[in-house]
Amino acid sequence: MHGGVHARPGALPRIPFLPGAAPGPSSPVGRPGLGAALRRSKTESHLRFGPPAAGDLGKRPHREKLRVAVLVSKPTLQSEHGVSLQSGHSVLEGAKAAGFQISADELASIVESRDCEKLAVHGQLDGIADKLATSLTDGINTAEYSLNQRQDIYGVNKFTESEARSLWEFVWEALQDTTLIILIACALISSVVGIATEGWPKGAYDGIGIFTSILLVVSVTATSNYQQSLQFRDLDKEKRKIFVQVTRNSLRQRMLIDDLLPGDVVHLAVGDQVPADGLFISGYSVLVNESSLTGESEPVVINEDNPFLLSGTKVLDGSCKMLVTAVGMRTQWGKLMAAITESGDDETPLQVKLNKVANIIGNIGLCFALLTFVVLSQGLVAQKYLDGLLLSWSGDDVLEILQHFSVAVTIIVVAVPEGLPLAVTLSLAFAMKKMMKDKALVRQLAACETMGSATIICSDKTGTLTTNRMSVVKACVCGNTIEVNSPRAPSIFSSELPEAALEILLESIFNNTAGEVVISQDGRRQILGTPTEVALLDFALLMGGGFKEKRQETKVVKVEPFNSTKKRMSIILELPGGGYRAHCKGASEVVLAACDKFIDARGSIVALNNTTTNKLNGIIETFSKEALRTLCLAYREMDDGFSIDEPIPLRGYTCIGIVGIKDPVRPGVRQSVATCRSAGIEVRMITGDNINTAKAIARECGILTEDGIAIEGAEFREKNHKELIELIPKMQVLARSSPLDKHTLVKHLRTTFNEVVAVTGDGTNDAPALREADIGLAMGIAGTEEMLH
């Protein structure tokens, strides 16, 4: 597992996102109004730093004021950090000499101010691409000299980091403790008086002893905090290891976001984070969540009329290509980072509570110490007053007063549990270090506090319990079922299929996909996309299909990407001879329900009667019981009067076939589930997959027992409160679940049943449940790219 461990406020921190900063929509030069800035400040403070801890409320207002100041005061950034924010830019001579016709600041200002007029002045998208010496289809030239020039002029996609705090800064911080200051004063006085009265070295023993204890406490505290800060810096570096798909020199490839440059053509899909500021090139149904920038939860439609994409936002729906225009410190988020850097020194909720306890005990100890000092000293002072010698003090009198003071200080030292917060810090830091060795990146130390208290784990299936390396192992086309038990099996199968059925099958797989088959730099064929897309494309290639050739035969004119609500992906193709054809793929029961015809063994299209429907449903059930994820492929010829402006039809399709995709269970999962159960932790599976597939995987993992219940999301959400109270304790598998189903289950477990719930998630659809849970585990490499962190 490679991701992040997050938590709820007051117990565990929540999932951090990577926010950006955007100009207000009404601002002609990109300066937001105060109201927008305040909303953005509040939102970004919550998302970037996590919700305020119990003892951190005093720090937050200052941090939020600083954010507002940065957002509304551009001259500050310009003067202090050298970030040019002027509206009128001149083309740099260096840029001209390198073959570029637009300066970095001018380029960044177009997206920053969402200025359509300025974009038109530069010749729209094509003009920007020409001035950046790039191609909207082939990307930038990858010659080393060219890349270095582009990097020198436009910068790199990295943020300026604050200097690491030195060990001595942590030592100085540790010395600010009130108790230690009292102890230092006591040690100095004890040493001076002791040496004066008893001589060296006997008189210095008490002072040296106190100084030694101070040194021990300060060194341990400072070293622990210093190591903790280094671990957080390592974690921040890990968070930047995000890959995106980029086209360079006509080659589509995976690349670290740190390597992006202006002029790059980036491919974005559902769930991706926009890695830099840029302009929309082409795409379908693109919705972007800009709440981290504007504070508004309403998604923004990105198209030719509104082509501005900003760093740090999230793609909620659709897919598109983006031309990068600004990277690193010239993006909206980068300019905010110029003045505000993330702090990793917030105290955990448990530390806050323990420090409060220590302060209360310390105050009580201080009162008793003062009372003791007054009681012990009042006799001597009263006697001096009665003898009229109040202003005359001998060495013995001073020594007696000092002894009384030492007794009082001893009471304070004994009363204040100085080691308790220190012990908590050490134990949490140790726990975090151990988890990092297991590739579990802990976002805040507080996440370790209740990890051991979890009573329920709600786990995703794909990529968490399974390997997320999928392949087609069974297929049913034209009524014929094949087992793909060797690389040659698909080609043999394709030779037995009617030609018309094979052609339509390959057309469906190669066109109705978010993946792509590319040739890598070393000349090898590579399939890019989600594991499901990769499995389907690999199957089609093994059947002898040609990806590029098939894509060139028709033109994709409309796409409705897959999402967890529709559970299907649909496209419209414009045919060479005119007319349109729709292709659909997705959850087998959903797509099959939309079909009224199918292709028989002779390749003919016949009506789908009850007998054939039952047979196909039986095949789906058989595949599912074998722990296969099933997908149904279908198509429909569109009527002559169809317009691409109309929505893609939901009915009237012809079933092409059903494929069964295997996603093997991870080694050791069954043992891990058994270990959790023996420790009193219940593991529940929540997945969007077919219920039969989910049950088969759950049994294989040891999650579903004989007395357990497996239920589909549609049935679950129909239950009333009373029925849910009876159902949830026995429920072990929730299949075909929506994001809100997962959220509802987690909420009931936490509130109604008082469970401590841990949730794993690997996509944007898991965000509601991850936020609701006590412990959120955001899957990175093991799952898909999470929100993340």
C-alpha cells in the first residue's frame, strides 16, 4: 500500500488535497474580491492543513489572514519574491532567441485572469501553440537542448520549499517551556549560592544536577521534533511522485508531474488532478471541481468557451487533452506557495489534551509551591520584622530563604509531568516511522493515535484486496464461450467468429475506450489506461485487431465517459459512408438490460427473447461466481434524423458479447483478514462490482462467512432506519454501491453502532466515505491515484 493515512478532526486528520489559488471571476486582472478571498482562505486552510486541532485554533486565524493577504496583495509577492504579476508583459529577448514568441509571465497571465480577449489577441489555442513552438497533436520536441531552453525560460513544475529548520531551532523552541525556564533560573541561583557558601565543586552539585536534567529533556524533545520534521519533508516529496500521461514527439508516455513544461500536451481523465495551469485542447463532457480554489462546490464545465484549467483542481467527469501554459511558481497555487509554506509542526489532539493536563497540574503545583514558600519563610521574615532587622540579612538568612525556594521549586518539578507529552511524541513518531517502512505515508502523527482502536475496516475490492492487474480470461461472443488460457486462444477464437461479428467487436473495444495503444521510445508496444481498459485492449490485440487502423476507419464525435453512477461508457461514431453508430460497454446487467437484440452464432442480428436473455444472464452469473468481473459490449445503429447534440440513447442496443476479467486476490489477504478477525476487527467489502463477483472474492478472502449477508447498493438504499439497524451488523459485502451508499454505511457504523471505522479508497468516488470515517486510508500505487492526499 502506498498512500496516506488520514483522520477526522479531534481524532484523526482528514484527507489533504493539493489546492490552488485562482482569481475571482469578476476580477479583470485576476485580483479577487475580499469576499471571494475570504471564502477561498477558509476552504484552502481546511483542505491544505486539515481541520483545526483542539489546541490549534489560535494559530489558524493568523494563517488564514496571511492567505487573504497574499491573495489580495499581489505587489507583496512581486516585491518580496520576484514573481511578476503585471498585466502588460514584453516578450523576453531570451524567449525570442530560443524560438518562442511569448514570455512566461504573459503566458501565465492568460489562464490566471481567465482572459478570453487576451487569448484571442494571441491567436487562440493555435496561436499559443505556435508561440510556444509546440504541436497540439505531437507535443514538444524532446531534444535535450530544446527542453533545457524551455526549462530555462518558462521554469520547472516544482514549488519553492522553505528552508528546513535546523536542530538548534528546535533546541531553542524546547527551551521556551515555562517549567524549564524556572528550572534554569533555579539551577543558576543554586550554583551561585552553593559555590559561594560551600565552595567548588561541592557547592555546584545541585546546580549541575538540575542542568543535566534540563539538557536531557531538551535534547530528547528537540531531536524527536527534528526527526519528525524531516519525516514530513520526506512525505511531501513522496506526495509529488504523481504520474501523468503526456504526448511528446508524437509518443504518448507516463511522466512525473515535476518534468512537465509549458507546451506539453497532457491527457486528463476522471479522477486526475490538473498538474499545471493550461488550456483545453479537446475532450468530452469535462467537469472540474474548483472548490479548492473558489470554495464553490458546483463543478465547472470545461470546453472551448471556457478553456482554462488550473493547477490543483480535480477532473470529476469526462476526459480531455490540455496544453500546459504555466508550471511551478507561475501557477496560481505556486504564487500562493511563494508566501505560504505548509507547516508540519501542529500538535496532535492527544498532545494538546496532555499539555492541558500538564498545565493544570503545573498551575496547581505552582500554587502549592508558593504556599509552601510563604509558610516556610514567614517565620523568618516575621522574626526579622519584630527584631527591626528587616533590612539586615546575613549569609545564613539568605541560605535559609534559598533552601525554602529550593523546596518550592522541587514541588513544581515533581508536580509537572514533563515526560508525558514527550513520551507521546516519541511513541507516535516511532509508530509513523514503522508505517513509512511499510510504504504507508502518515500525513499527520494524530493518525497513529486511534489506528489501534479501529473495530471495523471497510475495504474497497479492486486494487486493495486484489492486485488490480486484470486480464480477460473468459469471453462469450455470438453464443460461443472461450477460455483464454493461452496467448493463442484469442486468435483461434477470432477465426471461428463470423466476420461481421468480429469487426463490430473490435470496433467496440478499440473505439469505446479511455485507453490507448502506443509505441514507446524503445519501439515496444505499450497499452495505457486503467487496468480494465488494458485488459480489453490486450484481448482485442491478441485477436488480431489493429488499434490505429480501426480508429482511423471511423470518427468519434461524442463520448460519455464511465462513472460510478451510470456504470457504463458510451460513444457515438461517425461512419465513413455517413450516419452514426453508438457503442456502449459497462456493468453486464446494466448494458444487457438496455439491449433488445443480439448477434447469434451465424452473425445475424436477432431479437432478444426471454430464453436468450436468461441464457446470457446465466453466463454472467457463472462468470461472476468464478470471481470474474463481467462487462457487456453492445452497439446501436442510429436513425437518419439523429443529431450529435442529442443525448446518447439508453435503450435499443444489440448485444455483442460478454467478457470476464480476472483480478487475482493479493497474496496474504486471507491471512490478514483472519488476523483482523482474531483481534476483534471486522472487515467488510464495499465495491461497485457485480454482487456475484464480490461474493466470490469475499469468500476467497475470508470476509464473507456462512452467517454473513451480501447486498446490492440499490437494495441497501431502500432500507429504512429500523431495517438498517437490523441489517448492518450482519452485512459483510456491499456490491454495486454508489459513493453515497458507502458514506451511509460508514456514518451508521460510527454514529448508531459507535464503531471506530477505517475506510480504504482509491478514487474520487470514495471521498465522502473517507471524510466520514475515523481513519481514512487513501490508496496510491496499490489503487488508482487518490485525491489525495
